[in-house]
Amino acid sequence: MSKIEDGALLRIRQSPGYRTAVWLMRAGILVLLPMVGWMPLSLLGLAPLPSDTVFLAAWTVASLAIVPAWVLFHRSGFPIWEVKLSFDNPILRDVFWRRPR
């Protein structure tokens, strides 16, 4: 990730678009999580396969939350396309853990 000054990063993280994007990303992941957890159980024969309708609905709802979240991250000024997945990434900290006030 390109280095962003602390003041600029703070303004980006306090913008309404960024906060909305964080909550949309959390909602999309929350919808996908049961499907991702259910599939290995289904493949092992421990649970029935979800119907095609349920599977498609989950992916559709998750996509309708995650895609606008990426757009809002980009529009808020966060260099989303240059982000590397690491634990010190501010986006990952905000999406997966509540940030301190």
C-alpha cells in the first residue's frame, strides 16, 4: 500500500462514505460466512447441500453489499487497488475489528 499521511488517513477513515463501506463490507461477509462454513460440511456429508436458490440468493445479497463497499472505499480516497493483505492494514482492522474511538 502506498504510504498515506496520518492526517489524510484519519480524514478518510472519518468520512461517511468510508464508514458506510465498512458496514456494507461487514454485512456482505456476514451473509457469505454461513455459506462458506456450510459447504465443507455438505461435501463431507455431514449436512445437506443448500438448495440452488439459497446458494444463489446468498451470493447475490453478498455481492450487492460488497461491490458498493469497494466503490465507496475508492470514492472516499482510500487507495483500495494498492492494498496488500496484512494485519497492519487499516481497512482489514476496520472491517474485522471495531476500531477504538
